[in-house]
Amino acid sequence: MIEFINENLQNARFRNVDLSGALIRGAVLENTDIDGYITGLTVNGVEVAPLVEAELNRRYPDRAKMSPTDPAGYREAWTILERLWAGTVERARTLRPELLDERVDGEWSFIETLRHLVFATDAWVLRAVLGQPAPWSPLGLPHDEMPAGTVPVDPGARPTLDEILALRADRMATVRRVLDDPALDLSATTTPVDAPGYPDPAGYPITRCLGAILSEEWEHRLFAERDLDALTGR
């Protein structure tokens, strides 16, 4: 167990950390910004997660639709994401091109965010759902923690906005075809691919695969909008 006692952590940055089971007492959390998966967190004796969920759903009325339970719900959620992303892309086009490669506070740039969503679709739809053993585009961008060599990637690539949007359009159309398929069975499990890579060769519930895509698309668009606010506010 690691203990921090009488430590000054002002302006510290924690990225991709696991604080499960952490016990914090006598802390000063003034102007603290926390973003992540939150469940079972209590602050001064109050469970926070339900309050956060309710507030996020109030701010973003479409958010609750990102947890569908039937094929029609998944199709509606995807239609919402298509509409929202179209607006975000149009907003990005108003910026100077070099700003779309700029990172804000160490987070992915706008184009890197789009590259990551290509990777997410390649992994969870083309590979896991459709059974393609090695579907990854070299312009896709996996999460930073992925061991080198797991999938082909060119981290130094600098695609233009139009180049990555063309790739995105192809991947988004693939998701649409999967969701529009009358044979879509949300109770099914995927057939494992016979090849190493990500995700691991295994059978996954279809709902896990499609849910991962909805979550990635929803959350990363919000991250992108946050960073566009910073870039346009200069």
C-alpha cells in the first residue's frame, strides 16, 4: 500500500491511474478537476456517482440514449452521434489547420481523437463483431498504454483533416450497416478471431462491442468540444 501523508500535491497531474479503494482524509480539493469512471465514490459521506450521472443527463439530454437495450435504440443512438459529430467537425473546420494537430493540456489533438475513433471501430466492430483478423488502419491511434507491436500504428503520422474524415466516414458507415442489419442479435456472442491483436482473441457479447463504440464516440466528442473551446478562446 502506498501512503501519502502531509504531502503537497498541488497542481499534480494523474493520468490513467487506478485509485480504486483509495482513502483520502483531510484533503483540500479546491479547484480540482476529476474526469473518469466513477462508481462508489463518496465525498463527505455522500455518494457522488448518482449525482454526477443525473447532472450529466440534465446537461446532455441525449446522453441517456447512449445505453440502449434493443436494436432500435442502438440505431437511434448512432443517429444522434452522427448528427453531433457533424456539428463538431464543422466547428473544427473554422480553425486554422495547424490547431487541429495541437494538443490541449497534454490531451489528444482533434485529429488524434478522430484517429483513435478509427482504431476503436477497427477493434470492436471490424475485428470483434465482423471477424476480420487484422483490420487496423495504420492511421488509427490506440490508447497510449497499449504495448508496442500489438497493432500496426504510425504514431508520427500527420493526416490532414480531410484524409482522416474520409477514413472516419468509411468506419461510421460500417457501424451503420451493422446496426441496420435485420439479423442483428444483441443476445449473441462474437466468434473469436484466430489471430493475435486487440481486442484479445475471444468471444465478446455483442452489446459489449457496440456499447464500447457508443461510449467512445460520445465521450471523445465531448473531449473534442472541450478542447475546441480552449483553442477558439485564445
